[in-house]
Amino acid sequence: MASESQTVKGFTWAGEVPPQKWMNFYTRVLAKFSAAKGMKLTVKVEIAPEGGVSKQKIEETKKALGELGLQQELDFHDSASQEPNR
């Protein structure tokens, strides 16, 4: 049986977290590591509602990202091809 004092240098995890579980994911998984240095969270968000996204919502999103001190560049998808388009 492994000793409780054994540690590993770190770990990574990748997967999809449904919107309904975002807060639980933070609370149950991330919060215990957030106080110490050495945790990095990389987020990829894909937003493609059936009716598309209005220019107003795009501007609101960019503003919110800026207010959080985050990069504001978005990759846009052409509605016909779904290929990234800036």
C-alpha cells in the first residue's frame, strides 16, 4: 500500500465540463489548488448558437474580457463553413 506522504510533481486534466457543472467543478476540483502558486487554467470556449451571435453581444464579450484583464481577440466562424475567420 502506498504511503500517504508520497507525492507527484503535478498533473493535467482535459475534458468538457457542462455549463451546469462549472461552479461545482471550481468548488470541488480547482479551489483546493487556487491558493498556491503553480496552477494554470487554460480555457477554450466555443459559442455557436443556432441564430448566430449579434454584434452587440460580441462587443459586450470583448468589453467583459477587457475588464477582466484578458485578451479580447475572438476567432469568428463564417456561418456557411464554420471555419475560423477573424
